Amino acid sequence: MGMTRKHSYPPNFIKQLREERNWTLRDLEERTGWSNQTLSNLELSKADLTWTKIQKLAEVFEVHPMEITLGPQLVAPMDDRERELINMYRGLEEPAKRLFESLTENINKKSQADTAEKKPVIKGK
């Protein structure tokens, strides 16, 4: 009789993130396009959570990819200014949060468009 090797995948916060949003596995299935069984296995750490899957889940949950594996409470701000901004955001009422999110999305889109429009300058010709 041969020994069967049991895989042990690290824990994740998929179920917690899903439940915080009051989503069923079916809701998450519709958002990701993955099967209910795949999602269940991921939540139970019975399947490999690849970087591609982490990125997709982060996009669906609208969180930083690290929050999928480290949890929402363990993603630390990079510096004091970022910590201050996060705390200010958390103190906003919902309508103000939505306005803030809209403004930052527009700033990000403009910044990306400005970067894409810049062409390298070739000197000497």
C-alpha cells in the first residue's frame, strides 16, 4: 500500500470577505465565473490559491490582493500619511465615501491616460 500525500494549503479569508458582503457561494460563482465546487474548495483551503485567482478575487471583492490571504485587518498602511488617509476615509458617512471613491477613480483614470499619452523624446535628431 502506497502512502497518499495530503496537500495542506494556507488559510485564506475568502469566506469572511464573501460573508461580509452577504454573498452566497452562488453570488461569488456568478462574479468569478468559477464553479461552486472550486470556490468551496478554495474557501476550505482544499485547493491551490494561485496568484491569478488571488488577483481575480481581489478584483471581485474590491480589496487589496493581500487581504485574500492575510485578512482585511493585517494589510498595513505603508506610512503615517497613508494611515491617516485610511482613518479619515473610515470616518466618512456612506455618501461621502462613494463621492471620495468616485473622485479617486477619476484621478486614477486621468493619471493613467496622461501617462499613456506621454511619448519619449528622442534627442539628437
